[in-house]
Amino acid sequence: MGVFALAQAASLCAQDLRLEDLIPDSAVENPDAWADQGTEGVEAEDAGPVVDPDTPIDPLPGDTLAWPDEIELPPLEPLPPEDDIEFADLEIAGPQVAFGEADTRRITDELILGFPQQEPPFSADGDFVDRFTALSTIRELDTDEDNLAQLAARAREDEELLGELLRVYGYYDGQVVRSIGGTEPGAEGTARRPVVRFDVIPGERYTFAAIDLGNLASAADAAVLRESFEIRPGDPLDSDRIVSEQADLDRMLGETGYVFAEIDAPELLIDHDRVEGDLTLPVEPNGKYVFGEITSNDPQFLSGRHFATIARFDPGDVYQRTLEFDLRRAITATGLVSSVTVTPREVAPPAGGEPGTVAMDVEIARADLRTIAGAIGYGSEEGIRLQASWEHRNLFPPEGSLRLRGIVGTQEQLAGITFRKNNFGGRDRVLTVDGFATTIDSPAFDARTVSLVATYEQLSTLLFQKPVSWSGGIELVATDERPPVVDGIAQPRETFFVAALPGFAQVDTSDDLLDPTRGFRLSARLSPEVSRSNRMEDFYLRARIDGSYYQQVNDRVVLAGRVAVGSIPGAPLGAIAPSRRYYAGGGGSVRGYGFREIGPVNIVGEPSGGRSLVEVAAEARIRTGLFDGAVSVVPFVDAGSVSPSVTPDFDEIKIGAGIGIRYTTGFGPIRVDVGVPINPDPDDSPVAVYVSLGQAF
């Protein structure tokens, strides 16, 4: 059709026709009718000139180009061979490779890794695949809209990545064969997209040869330091291992006194002929040092002498970097500073085979020292409890705080003042003097009490959870108490004056202070007391032992159990103030029952307390997937009994059960427990709710 049109155009040009000559008169008079009639019935004169297909096309003016059948090309002559060109055979270096038998790993729908080399096996295969998957450009940018050009560009980047990873693992002669082709069928059998496959042939793995650690041999502890760098000649070459062993050596230098040690970047020289790498790690120990004094830039606020009390090292101890970091954390934990830096400073250089001395220069910036705090709690049996406090944390430097607090609740009202001296005489040792006045209106008793308590203790903290903690002190109490009001009739009051020497000790092997998952805690409380009432004096011993155990079953479930036993020998029940007796029931005791509502009752059925106690509890803390695993469900069963005798009475055990919710936060779990009494008394509520911070035990 195109040749015919060209011939017609050439013929028309030859006849020198105008455009008007090509339009018939009938088309001008009635264009629609002329178009409808097609070619039939067109007059010869209106049809334009007739072109004979057998007639050759007249040449165009000025056209002298011959037609192809008139052109004769000269014969082709072969080029003379060049003797200096050599053609290499295309082959894969190393052992014979069977691509058809390759171990393949599908990374995405359009990305496959193949490992055709079987002998020797590719030892880094598993970790190699994980790292490639994490860094792959094809995987990262994978979409359903990828075209072949985009895939090819990403494949080149992934090919370079595979080469780098091979060298990381010591395969410096490794090869990567890239192929793009084939398509994955769609849902209805249609072609979907091309697939990229990389076949990884690692080749022979290089090994470490010479290892040069600079001037490490000049250190007094050269043998110990060299042992910490666990790379030996002949070991398989691995760049990751160089980094980790360099970190281990740096850590050991910092823990053996080399405070100013320097380690430059490692250098690895690869020898392809030997299939080995020579490692150079420039190390300069720069001498060994011991701790000297600790200084402070603000001695009126927190002195260097006080920092020495906090520190876990003494002057003359070998410098350890972890102890320097620990000092910085301990100063931060006081809550008195907004920032802290600790800088070692050379006081005396090493000389004569003896270590030098470094001072620890501490620079601090003061934080806001006044705090206003509040808390709210609720128990369906205890009612509402609101607590507020004001505190100045360094009113008596160093670390001497004064705290005013108050409680307003359904059953308790309190006003108190507390003096507290942190890190007094040692790290995490606290001196506390607390004076308060309180009124308690509970189902068990009505008390108006004034107390003065002084304790000295060593505590576990979030920074350093101690395996052993203890406390001891003195307690002076004046309390005016009476049984609860019955039918609007007040019972007679009785005044008690009590002096006690409370002591506490605990062994803790658990893994977390606020939310333990394994280990156990065992504690004992002993308080010899003398009580004077109605001109009578009585001596007795309040004793209690608590134990709890935690077992993690899997990543989601923790089983926890608790046992508590208490006894008050030495005096009859009537000689012991009601507030000093044992009670059970409540969120920290037997859930499902009201606070202090388990135990002996008086003639009108109100709890009167006892001289012995036993409690047991078990719960399963099950993490859910809600809110990134922050929510846990906790089914629980508790039981307890209080007896008026010195030994526990198991005949009247109260059992409670229920379910709780925990929401894990950065400062501990928020607890909501709903419990029901299994064998309630007539006056017990059918359900009890407890809300607090932290686990039940």
C-alpha cells in the first residue's frame, strides 16, 4: 500500500497536477452524497488520473539513486588475524559448580539466592542470608509496579552487596552470578514479573596470618591483654570478628588500669597468592594507673568526699572503666543533678614499674530540688486513698532531704514529716527519721496514733539490685484504740505505749525489682516489743517470714508464687494493741476479701486480729500481643488464715480467686485485679477490685 501511494504521488508530481484538479465536481456540489457512493459510479473524468501498476515510476527530478536490484556490492574479505590477542575460556574459579543442584533461598517473590557450591560448604550461609535480606535493595524497594529496568538497576546494587558480604566473611575470591529472567505466574496463570537470581560461589575462605598488635607487648599485663584478643594465626578470616575482638581488647585495657590506652583503626592486608590476610591493629597502652582522689566542681553542694562515699573504689585500687561509669550513674541516681561528667586526670605518671595515679574530676550541674507529688489508689473494700507530698531533696547537704506528706482516705488520715539522709556511711545506705500522726477507722479497729521511727538500712535500688538488703531501727508509738462502733454504740478506748526494735533482712535472687520473671526472694522481719497499757507491761516478739518464687515458662508466661507466715509469741492477744496484731485480706494479701477482714472476730462479728498468720498465693502472668506486648492477663488464686493462737490455724482458711490486668510502663506495671471470695462469710462482698502500681508480690 505504501509503495502504491508513493508511485501515485510520483506520477501526479510528474503530471504537475494541482490539488483542485484532484477533487471531482460532484464532490464539490454534494460532498455527503459523493462520500456515500464510494468508488462505484464515479466518472472516469472525476476519478482523477489512472495509474497503471505495471508502469514503472517516473524518476523524480534530480533523483539519480539506483534501485537495489541495480546495485552491485564488492565481495567481503576476511580481516587478517592478530597473533597478540588471546581468548580466555569462560569458567568459574574453584571447585566444580553444579548450578542445577544449588541450595536456593527465596528472599521475595522476585529475588532468589542460590548456593551451588557444595564442597567445601559455605559455613556462613545462615547468617549471610539474614544480613543480605536486611540490606537488599530489591527487597527494600519491592513493589507490584516494578519494571525490568528498575529491577536490573537494583540487581546491580545487590550484586555489589553480595560481593562485600563475601569479603566480610573472608571469601576474597568469591563470585556472584546474576541472572534475570523467568516470571512468576499470577493468580490466573498470567505472567507477573521477572525474577532475579544470584548464585553465590564463595570459593576458598582466607585465614589470618601475621597479627601485629602494636606496642601491646610493652604493657605490664601483656599476656592477659593478648588473651582477651582471641584471634590467632590460622583462624578463618572474618571482619566482624576483628571488630568484636577489638572491642574486647579495649574493654580489657579499661578494666586493668590502662585509662589512657589508644587503639587505632585495624588494617588488613590481603595476599591472594597465600590466601591469607595480615592484620595490623595499632595498640598503645600508655601506662597503667590506679585511682586517686575524687574532686567536685561544686563542693558546697556535693563534695568530692561525699562522692568517695558513693564510689565503689578506694584510692590505690587499680583503675577500672566500669567503676568510673558506675560512679557517674550513682551521682545521677541521687536526683540532685541535671548532668554529670567524670574525667580521669593524671596526677602521677607510671615510674619504676609502679602504676601512675589518676584523679576523678567530677563536674555537675544542679537540678531542681523541690518536688510536689501525688498518688491515688482505690480498693472496693478499703475505699479511696489520696496521698500528696512536698520534698526538698538537698535541704541538708549532702543528700539530706526533708519531706512533708499527708493522706486522706476512706479509712485513713495521716500527717507526717520525714528526714532522710541518702548514701549515709556507704553506698545505698539510708538514715531515716519519720514522725507522723494518723487516724485509722477500719472494720478491725479505730486508732489515733502518734509514732516516731528511726531506721538505718541498706536498700536495693533500680540501679543496683542487691542480693542482700537489711534494716534496723527503733520505733516509739503512742496509740489510743478501740474496737469499731457497733450499731452506733462506741466501745471503750484503750491507750498503748509501745517501744520496738524492728529488724529486717532479705535475700533476693530475682532478675528485676519491680517485675521479676525468675529467681526468688526470702525475707524475715523480727521486732522485739514492749507494750504498756493499764499499768501493765508485756514483752513479745513480732516475727514474720515471706518468700516468693518466679519461674519464666516461655517468652510470654511467668509463674509466680508467695508464702508468708507470722507469729507473735510472748503475750496474750489482749495485751497487744489492735494495730500491732496480724490481719489478712486485701490487694497485697488475700485478694477477693476486704482489707484486714480475714481473721478472728469479736462478739459482734468484727475482725479483732490474731497472733499468727499464714498466706499463700499463686498467679500466672501471661503477656498478650496488645499494645506491643505491654498488656498482660493474670489469673490468680490466694488463700490465708489468721488465728488468735501463736501457731497458725488451718481450719479457717479463706480462699479468693480472680483475674488481673497489667500494663507495663517504664516505671513498673500498673495493676488492676478483680477478685471474688470462694468461701465468703455472710458480710463479705461478692467482688473486690484493687488498683495499684507494681506486681502484687
